Amino acid sequence: MKWILFVSLICCLAWINAVSGVGEAANDTSTADAMKATANEATTYIFLQEGAGGSFIKNESGNYTLTITGVVPYTVFFSDRPARDAGFIGMDQFLNGFGFDLNSPPNALVMIEEGSEDSDAIVVELTSPQYNTTDGTLIYTAKILDDYIFQSEWARDLISKADKAIPESFGHVAIVIDNKAKLSCADSTVSCQKVDNSICGYIDTGCCWSWHHVHCQPCHDAETYDSECKAKYGSDCGYYGTSGCFD
């Protein structure tokens, strides 16, 4: 089963969806209520990682050490509709931003290109990532799951193919990591300023997590906030990128 070709296909579809959604995002209403309502909406993501080979070895705890070699040095992410967001993020940035909380570890589907029909994909829980930039190796602690739920629609389509085991060593591999508990961003304000940087006032806004920047940021674009500042405080007042979301 050529899993890697399938992963490439869904990446392409995700990019098409993300691009097609750009025009719709530009049509967001510019009221303060609408800006706050956008914050922290339940957008689900999946994350794709790929390597040239690896191993899946049982350890002393009864779980497994999943080692991926020849790792592509970035993670691809994309969301379900309606957000239609997609992009690339450096491996270190992703691992640090995602967190891999031991109390709420993500589910993942490990898919290998080689292997028999009943041993080429397995669902696991991932913790304790270790990434070596020098030799391109990524290591996880993995626990095989028999009972699991995937949040993303994309991932749910894939797990129907999951098996009970994969070989101890394998070639080309892809890991599909499911959306974890949504990263929360508190509501904040954006600053309305004049050209001399004096503050005219503030506008309440929702703050949304961005995987493109790996931090919280205002949920709407600069043009929206600039229009709101001018409408509330006068034409000589605008938005110049200052926000409490970044704190």
C-alpha cells in the first residue's frame, strides 16, 4: 500500500482548501462582537511528519520506542474546514509548541510504505519527542492504542486502515498526529495609535493560536483593526500592529 503517495495527495488537497478559503476570510465582519467571537473557535488540525526509515522496538516499560531516521526537518500542518489553514513549521518549533503533555498525549497513525496489508499502519499515543538535528533522527515513546478517538476529519478517514502491529524495522514512513486539546489564547486588546505613536485608545479582540507563528495573535487581519480604530477614534488613528495577544 503506497501510504506516502496518499499522504502527499492529502497535503495537496489541504493546500488547495487553504488557498480557496483566503477570499472568504477577507469577508469577516468588522464589528467588535464578531472579532471577539472568532477567538479560540474549535479548529482541528493534523500534523504530518515523514522519514526515510525507522524502527519500532518494545522497551522495558511495555511501551515502544519509535525511531524515525532521515526525518524531513519540518512538520506539515493543516486544518479541517471551515478554517482551511495549512503550512510548514520547523521540527524544533513544532515539538516545542505542541508540548506533548504527558497528561493529554496526542494520538497518531504511523504508516509505512513497505509491509503486508495487515501490518503497514498502527495507532499509537506519542510522548517524549527527541529530535537530533545533526543526524536527522526523531524519537518518540509510543503506546499502542486499541481504543482511540481522532478529532480531525482527515485522521478519522485514515484510521479505518489501522492494523495491530508493524515490523520492528521499516523503510519510508509517515506519521499523522491528531489535533490535541486546543491551545487556549485569552482575549485581549489591540492598540489604536497615531503616526507619532501616541495611543488613541483600545479595541477588544479575541486572540487565536497561530501555527504559522507558534504563538497567540489577534484573530483578524491588520486592515480590519485599522478600520475599527478609525471608526472609533477618528481618521488620524489606526492600527500599527501592537497587541496584548503577543504578551
